[in-house]
Amino acid sequence: MATVEAFDDFAVEVSFPGGPSLVRVSGEIDCYTAPTLQQRLFEVIDEGARQIVVDLAGVSFMDSQGLAALVRAVMRLRSLDGQLTLRSPRRSVCKIVEITGLGDLLPVG
């Protein structure tokens, strides 16, 4: 089952392919869209997911608010012995994770 939430050029698609929950994000993650991403991640966690893969291949830009949304989801998951992994982030997204020193908290897998 997949659910999609989209507006403008930003979209979040959630699917449960039988393994880890997959959250595909596209567009820009910024102060306007980060709350939507965080809300969807929290909903997936609240529905019971403990392993989440966030596919960022379609993300062209992410600011500190996007990073904060991911970190909040990681912290909620860790309190439940879960894990969040990033997949296919573009170089610009990797750079913000590296600059902030959050590579260990937000692993790419």
C-alpha cells in the first residue's frame, strides 16, 4: 500500500514493500515542506514501522529544517529500537549531513 502527499514540486510517497518501510521524497525540503515530511515519518512510525528507508534521489535541495525533520524521526525511532537509513541522496544533501557531523545519526545505505 502506498500513500502520497504532494504540493507544488514537493511529494512524499510511503510504501510498505514487505521489508523496511520506504519513504520516497522529491522536490525541495525546506521550512515550508519539512513539517509535512516530519508528520509523514511520525505517522509511519506510529503505524508500527521500526525500519525506515528514506529515498532522497528526487530531492534537489534540503535546508536545516529538512535535516531537523529527519533527526527528529531518527530520535523517535531510536527510542523504539528502530533505525532510519537514507538512500540515494544527491551530493548537495550529503554535504549538509557531513557539514553538521550527523553522518553517524543519518547513515546512507
